[in-house]
Amino acid sequence: PFAAGIHQLEIQRVKYMVTDYVRTRVQKIEKFAEYCLEEELAKEEDGVPRLSPQEFVNTQDHFRDVALKHMPPAFQKLDKQKSMTVPNLNTFIFFKVKEDVNDVQVDPRELPVDLSRNEIHMSKYNPIGPLLNQGKIKLV
């Protein structure tokens, strides 16, 4: 009985963590919808997609369905560059290394470092963004 209770508690904890992760991901996609779309459309063919195909389709329709179709026609045309909310790319993130990478300049004030497979690091997004686009690291 005691072990079953612990097991059930662990299941509830994992459910909460997965639900919270999905909720946070959806909130970020909603907040930065235009930016996500522009990044995904600008991505090279061999680049790693950040949005699933379903997320991509939903994000394309989201802004139009939620806001623009309810505005007068004169206001339905927007300059994407002026209205786009851009995330702070100078913020710290956690990432896991998927494959060994040598001589990564994580901080301009420090020497380059070697990143080994399965290590978890914390860094600002800007210096390691290209590694994410190449699929060599993933966000945690």
C-alpha cells in the first residue's frame, strides 16, 4: 500500500511536469507567434524545425483568427516588422549537448569551451543559437 501511494504520487508529479511544459510552450508560441513563423519560414531546408507541423499550421492561423478578423478592414493590414514581439535572445537558457562540439565561444570574456555529449549547460542564447539551429544541442 505504501509503495503504491509513492508510485501514484510520482505519476501525478510527471503528469504535472508534462502539462506545465506544454502550457509554457503554447504560451511562448502565442506570445511570439509572428517571430516563430518568420524564423521557421527563414530556416534552411536542412535546419532543425522548432515547431511541429501542427504547431506551425496553428500558429499561422492564430493571429488572424483571434484578432485581425474582428477588426475593421482598414486595421487588418499590419506591418509585421513593427507589430512583431521579439523574444529576448540575450537571456540565459539551459541546454543539453546532443553531439560533441569543440571550441564554442559561450562567453566573449572567456576562452572557448568544448561541449561533450549529454552534458547540460547554462548560457546566454545568442552564442549557442547556431548550435541549436544545427541540431547539435537541444533546449532543456
